[in-house]
Amino acid sequence: MALPVEMKTQYEMVILDLETEAKQVKEQLAAMQAKLRELQNSITTLRNRLHPDTPYTPSNNLSPRFQNQKYANISVRWAILDLLKDSSVAMNTAEIAETLKASGIQSRAANFLNNVSAVLSSTMQREHNEVRQVNDGKWELTERGKNAIDHIRSTPKFQDACH
């Protein structure tokens, strides 16, 4: 049974309105997640300076219900690019792995830290020149890495997966 034309038009208008509202909520959520990551990075930096013998990561201080699942549906490489782009400080491999896990990254790797290390050094550094190691083995994005994540973030695939 086909719907009358007037009803189809009304449904289409409602769908468009709901899609617009969903897009606005996604944008607000993305901004809040970016602010949370910024705060977590600041806390981590200050705590590590205050207590250098006791490494601190944001996931040590967040209850599971507040941990986001932003990276649940994207690759490790994309997640690392996105994380480092929003980070105000360079991060070591363990910090990256811990933050990705806390943000919902999915991996079948037996040792996720080794997986992150391999992606950073092989794929991202040697093959794509997207990251570089700085002091104390910490990683930061190169200009090429920043350009890559800017492009990736603009794709519908990334937007659908992360928001």
C-alpha cells in the first residue's frame, strides 16, 4: 500500500528536520569530546610533571560510564591521527594505546600496545611520514599527518563512524 503524496511529503520534512537536529547534536558532542581530550591532556601533563615517577593517564581517573566510544568504528591509524591532532602535547606509545582503548578502539591484537607501536613506526612514520618521534619517545603529527587527518575528518565515512 503506497502512502499518499501529502503524507510522503510530511514524512520527508520530518526526516529532514530530525537529520538536521542529529547533525547539530553530533557537532556539539564532537566539540565537547575535543574539549574533554584537551582537559585530559592538560591534567596528564601537569600530573606527570608533579609526579614523574607515577605515570598518569586520563583513563586512570575516568569512570567507565564517562569514557567515550569515539573510536569504536575506525582504524587504529585514523584514531591515532585524530587523537594526536587534538592533543596539545606529544604522547608516548603507552599513552596513545591507553587513550584509544578508553575511547572504544576495537582490536584483535594479542598485545594492543605492540599493535599501536607497529602502526606508529611502520605505517605512519616510515610509509606515510605522518608522525615523528620527539623527546622521550613521544609522538607528534608531522605537517603531512595534520593534512591527512584534516582530509579524513572531512569524509562522510569518518564523520559517520566517529560522531
